[in-house]
Amino acid sequence: QVQLVESGGGLVQAGGSLRLSCTVFGSIFSINGMGWYRQAPGKQRELVAAITSGGINYVESVKGRFTISRDSAKNTVYLQMNSLKPEDTAVYYCNADLFITVWEANDYWGQGTQVTVSS
């Protein structure tokens, strides 16, 4: 069974940094792409950053502050978050688009990790 396990959230003051990690556990064939989404109270879930074979994308509000990277050997994706702002406060979710077999692709989500930025 495939599982995405996240870590690295927490409470930080504005201007601080956090690094989120997400590792894919289980038997898979390959990873198409991985990304981070976030959902603040009362708001829709939004894509923060994604990394695929086609490149890297960020939501405009985090460009220049957040960096997504991937360690393929470890099936892990990271989100380095610098210069954090109170408006970055949200539950952050890892997403992975995986091939379980050469024919079957599925979308998976992590359990979410809380990031709180105090002003």
C-alpha cells in the first residue's frame, strides 16, 4: 500500500524558515510528479509548488521565497520555505502522481502538516 508521509511543519515567527518533507512509502513503478498544496481556514486548497519532468511551478505569492526540490533516490520531495509570512499559515498537503504499475497511475495525498506563522 502506498503512503505519503509528511514532516516539518510547526510554529515560526514571520521572517523565519521551515522545511517540509514528504516521502513516498510502498511499492511503486515511477513518480510522474510531486507537489505541495495548502489550505487555510475558510479557503480553498491551492497549489503552492509542483515538480514534474516538465519543470517546476510556483504560485505567484511564494515565488522567490519557497523552493521545491526532489530526491528521486529517496522518493522524497522537499519544500524549503523562507521569509515566511502570516498569510502562509495553512495546512500543507503533499501530493504525488504515481505509476503503481506500468499501466496504472493514481493520485495520492499526505495527511497534512500544520504551518503557523506568527506576526
